[in-house]
Amino acid sequence: MYDLFVIGAGPGGYTAALLAAKKGLRVGIAEGARMGGTCSNTGCIPTKTYIESINLFSRITAASRFGIEAGRPVLTLGSLNKRKSRIITRLAKGVEQLLKDAAVDIYPQPAQIIDQGRLTVGDRELVTRSLIVASGSTPKKPALFGVKGIWTSDTIFDVTELPQSLAIVGGGVIGMEMAHIFSTLGCTVSIIEAMDRILPSEDPEVSAFLAKAQRKVSLHTSSQVKDIHGDGPYELTLEKPGETVTLAVEKILLCIGRAPVMPQGLERLGIEINKAGGIRVDDTMQTSIPGIYAIGDVTGEHMYAYVASKEAGVAVDHLTGGSRRMNYRNIPTIIFTDPEIASAGKNLDEIDHATARHGMFPLSALGRARTMEAHDGYAHIICAASGRIERVTIVSPHATELIGIATLAIDRGLTAEDYLGLYHPHPTLSELLKEASEDVLGLCVHKP
Ligand SMILES: Cc1cc2nc3c(=O)[nH]c(=O)nc-3n(C[C@H](O)[C@H](O)[C@H](O)COP(=O)(O)OP(=O)(O)OC[C@H]3O[C@@H](n4cnc5c(N)ncnc54)[C@H](O)[C@@H]3O)c2cc1C
């Protein structure tokens, strides 16, 4: 009998298993595919592995601007694929080793639920006091895209031949990161987005900025794919306001969101499902059935690895008698495009715009950015009338790192004045936040 059994060894599931084992529980975990889940194998890590390489490639290409004659670099999809495989294999082994060291029993097969306390993995029947469902999500693929050869994030990282042209359906975070990768590799990329702008869940100023910065990518916004002919190359029929256009491409990559994956047998429990189609949970991550928890993408909401692992902590705390509660305020978002984009704090529609105070600073006016030959970007800070920082947006190299400072400032309720009470090392990119804070107070002397 296990104290806890976990279904799925992604960032949600394996974190929960390790935390529970550290608390002395007898824990088992089943993983039907690869240790580390989507994040390590087909999500966060492969994308950022590719992006790190292509960013270095771009820097070498621009070496002469740094006073270096470096010749013409060569980068192939095959070499990226090889590097990615080395990295994700190591990470998967690392997760497995951590679980073994913590004496968690690992079952490398899919688990099926029999009833509340019983499940099967392969031909083993197991009994557990509590269960965490962390079975993640899978790319959405409507019937229209059932055509042969269409790629998703599950298959794209196994591709070794670069197509000449690629249509990416979906201009959200994943679609735009993919566009950055494939356009830098030399592929002709078209983004097809149903909403009237790319990155529709970000601030409109961010969408507009990236649309301008991604000069090599053609954008089809307010566009719906109505028909697909061929099986590679393809001809897509796009419906736009007032017109229908045809787009011929060699390959198609589908990035239109992800759907929760339910373990077999879950339906027998009569567990409640939420509006997003995921498992409904309360703020302790418990489902409608006491003793059964759901964490991560399977809840259908806030699909980030760092949310999944935070939820793991709350679920394990609750099932071991703790009082922690999950809150979804101030979740930073990060996008690894060029330039990087990150934001934190309230959504724009939660801000009192009549009294809000704004501070803006352009990257091009920052000394450190000049040394890096980086020009495209800015920081935007929005404060309440009291000066309290409510929202921060950063568009710049390393924005995905810098946002941590803003997240802390917002979480601790700092004002722009509090923030300026600190020392801000020079010359650094973090001065973007200092300058934008000064701008909130009308004290920014460097703003052009
Ligand atoms: C291209 C891409 C890029 C991304 N980039 C980022 C990023 O930069 N930052 C970020 O925070 N997030 C990113 N994400 C999202 C992130 O990968 C997910 O939010 C995260 O992996 C969710 O973790 P999880 O533990 O809920 O599920 P998963 O990581 O999906 O893991 C679930 C695991 O459960 C297993 N499983 C399913 N059913 C069963 C069963 N019945 N029995 C046993 N095992 C089962 C699956 O095989 C899988 O390994 C990205 C996603 C994609 C697709």
C-alpha cells in the first residue's frame, strides 16, 4: 500500500513524488512515456536548447559588429537535434536518479485507475491512500489538421531536414518561439493567427512590438485555416475578413494550444471537469473526490512548468496535513523570442487606468544594451496612484531572467520609490527597471 501514488513524471508529478518522499511517505510514480514529461522532452527544454543555439548563431553572424571576423557559421537542424537529444537524455536520467535516491518506486508504464484507491500499471495492481494525477497535456489537433505529415510540438524536435517554407498555425507563445527558431534557420515562415494580433494573451503594445521586430516572418492575423490540400507540400485556404487567400507551403506546424490528458479509468470516478476541460480542483489542488489531487496541465489552466511544480508543493502539503493554498496572482509570463519578452503583475484589465502612473524606458538608451549591440526593446512599469508597482513588461535580451526582480517587487508590494531605494549596478540590463521606475516619478534623466 502506497501513501501516495503519482500518475505522470513531468515537472508536476516528479516534484510531488520527491517532496512526498522527503516527508517520509511511501511513494510510487508511473510514467507512460519519458521521465521529465513534456517540459523536458518536447517543451521547455528542447525549445530553449534550440533557441540558445540559434541565438549564438545570430551573434556569430553579427560578429563583425563586435569587431570580430568570424567567417560564416553553419547550423543545421540535424546538429540542433543531436544537441537536444544529449541534453534531454541527461535530464531524464537526472529525474530518474533523483526519484531512485528518494526511494520512490518507479513504474515505466501508463497507469489506469480502477477505483478511488486502486490502479493498475502493466499487469500490477496497486493500492494507494492518496493519488496525484499529473498526466499533463497534449497538442490540440482538430480533424481539419488530421492530414498526413502535419507537425506538432510532439514531433517537430525529431525533424532533421529543414523545410524551405513553414506555415505555423497559432501565433501564441509556442508559435512565436517556433517562428523565431525556424526563421533564424533560414526557413520562410508564415504565422496564421485567428485573433487580430500575434500573442493575443499579452499586452497589445507587446504584440505590436514583436510583429515589427520579427521582420522575416509573414503574419496572417484575423485568419482562419478553412481547408488543406496535399500532404507536404500543402496548399492552405485562409479565410480573412473580406477575402479568401491561398498559401502554398512545404510543411505545417500546428501550435493552437494543448488539451489535458486524462488517465484511463478516471471517468469511472465521476470526477468533476472544469470549463477548460481539465480536472477541477480547489485551492489545495484536491479534486471533487477527497484524497485525489490533480496538478499541472491536466487541470487545463496556467500551463507552465513552474505553475505545475508550485501546485505539486501545495498538493503534498495538503495531503500531509499542511495549510498552504494555491494562488494564481502575479504569474510571470516569459517568451523566448528575439528580443525576449516577459511580464508580471496584474492583467491590463485589472488596472485602474484612470489613476495609473506609467514609466517607460527604451532599451536603445541603455549603456549596457549599447555594448551588446541590442537596440530593440523597452521596460514599461505601471503603478497604482499610491506608487505601488502593479505591472511590469520587459522586452529586451534576458527579459526572461530580469522579470524575477519585478515579480519579487510586485509580490512584496513595493512602490517605484521603494525600488529606487536599492542600488542598481551599472552598466547592466537591470537598469531598464531602474530607469522606468524613475520615469514613473518624473525623475528619469536618461530618457531621450
Ligand atoms: C513547445 C513547448 C514549449 C514550452 N515552453 C515552456 C517554458 O518555456 N516554460 C514553461 O514553464 N512551460 C513551457 N511549456 C509548458 C510545459 O511544458 C508544461 O506546462 C509542463 O510540462 C506541464 O507539466 P505537467 O507535469 O503538468 O505535465 P507534463 O510535463 O505533460 O507531464 C505529464 C506526464 O504524464 C505522463 N502520463 C500521461 N498519462 C499517463 C498515465 N496514464 N500513466 C503514466 N504516465 C502518464 C506523460 O507521458 C507525461 O510524461 C512548454 C510546452 C511546449 C509544448
